[in-house]
Amino acid sequence: MSKRRGTTAAILGALLVLSFSAVAHAADKDGDGVGDANDNCPGTPNPGQVDTDKDGKGNACDGDDDGDGVGDNNDNCPGTSNAAQNDTDKDGKGDACDGDDDNDKVADASDNCPKVTNAGQADTDQDGKGDACDVDDDNDGIADESDNCRTMSNAGQEDMDGDLVGDACEDDDDGDGVLDATDNCANLPNPEQEDVDADGKGDACDNDDADADGVQDGADNCPLVANPEQWDSEEDGLGDACDDDADGDAVEAGGGMDNCTLAANPDQEDMDADGIGDACDEDLDGDNVIDAEDNCPGKTNEDQADADADGIGDACVGGEAPHGLPPTHVTPGTLGTSSGCAYGPAGTTRGGAGALALLFTAAAFSAARRRARREG
């Protein structure tokens, strides 16, 4: 009887052990130490119970850990939701989980252009946005794509030489081939760098021309009176235009006093009394035939009559002298005519032909001199 009781007890003990073992096995099938009732992956060991997307399904058994609709096997950020799968630097790691999206070796947290490579981190306008990703690098209100000086503020977009490079960032604003740093007219083309008055300011932009005659004051012989030709008859350094006595004959031109303002004639001779002194009158006798062509330049003879065709007009082959020249008697036959008269100071012994020749020569010389002066 006692032996039977002992056997029964042994059998009951064994059954109890088996029962506990079965219960324990049923409560944690994956053996990860987390009871199946609380295990978010009861069939897959995951003692940490990580569940990124908080969907109640642990990552160990979840095909889309971050719940972004992209399966983990194809997700470039399986632990970070990024349905668009953006990967700026194409390194296989999505931007959502990449600490350096543009792969420029500058961490996104401190990169002023996290999506655009810019290792140098240039930021012209210091606005915290790098030039590489800033649409207005110089912050002048003009978008870079239209700005003729992208990295130098120039809201006015001035471009003097029209080369599409703004003056603000141009080394040669006027495009004359001379750099602004050495150009004596940086804003006006003057490749030759002319500077007549040597004041360091090129003629092209030098406004030191008070009379606006195109000659700089420093080189102008009449700085206050326009005289672009710079005529100076007496070569005294004072231009005729502002010289009261341009011919230096001590007779001032002012008020019409000098009857030859550009030819010296202190005695103011005027043979034909036409108001033009003989020194500058091309027709001394006023017969409307210029002296250079007049066969009797000292006496009026509009018809230029010359009976013997000797080149000396009839009007000056008689006893009547030209205006202002007294007749002189000489030995007959010395003139080549029968007149016996010559023109010159009383008592001279020079022949009449010689006197006339001198007169013609003087007249021609005077006319030539006046023409040369005007042409010069």
C-alpha cells in the first residue's frame, strides 16, 4: 500500500514538471526573454523590442521599419522615413539619414549650403547662405542670373563699355585697354592717355577748358577766349584772339584802332583809305585788282591798260605818281620809256623801272606773307 502511494506521487511530480515546461514554452516562443503576450515580434528574437515606426511590429519582423511605404530592402534610409528617397550626393545613403548630404566634407549641421557642394563655404553677402546656393550672392536685389557683377553689389548695373561686365567688378570700365588703376580717364576711352596740361587727368575727361575751344587751359594761349587754332602772329605766347596788339606794332586792336590787327604797321598806312592798312590790304590802290595781279599796284587802274605790253600799267608810266609816292626826275632813257619819270624819294638816282620793280616786289611779298599767315 505504501509502495503504491510512492509511485503515484512520483508520477504526479513528473506531470507537474512537464506542465510547467509546456506553459513556459508557450509564453515565449522565440526565447528572447519577452513573453509572447508582450513581444512585438513573438516569432523573432528581439529582446530590445525596437519599433521605429511605432506600428506595434518590431523592426526585427517589420518589412518597413520606418513606415514610409518603401520596403527596408530598397529603402536608402530604412530607419528614417523618407518616401521620396532623396539622395543628393548619390552615395546610396538618403539625405534623411546622411550627415553630409552634398558630400563636401562639411557636416549638414554647419554647412551653409547642405544640398550643394561648397567646401569653401563662400558667402559674399554674409547672409548665412553660401554663394553656391544663394540666388543673389551680393544681395544687391539683382538675381545672379541677370547680375553683371554677381559677387559685387551694383544695383544700378552700370556697364560703361557695354561688355556685359559691370563697372563695379570691371578692371577696365571704359574698355580702352588701360586698366582703371593707371587710366587717367577711367570712365572715358582714351587709349593714348593724352594729357596736354600734364595735370594727371587725361584730355578726354579733363574739364579744365574754360573757353571750351578744345584746348586745355594749361596749354591754351588764350584760356578765356575760344581760339582752337591757337594763332599767335607775333609769337609772344599770347594768342591773337586775346592779344590787344597781336601784331606787336604798338597799336591796339581794341575799338578798331589798328587797321591791320595781325600785320605790324605802326604808321597805319592806308593808301586807298578803305580802312584796311596797306600791310594787310591785298589791293593797295583799291581798284579791285589784287596787288599780286595788278600791273600798277600803287595807282588805281581797274582796266589794267598797258599799251606797250611791258607789264607795267599805263596808269603808272606817266608823271603822276602813285598815292603817297613823290615823282623823281631821272635821265631820259633810263626807264625804258620816254616818260622820264620814276617814283621814289626826291633826288634819288635809281631808275624808274627799278622803283616800279621794287614796288611790285614789295606788294607781292606783302600779299604772299598775308596769305601764308592766314593759311598757317
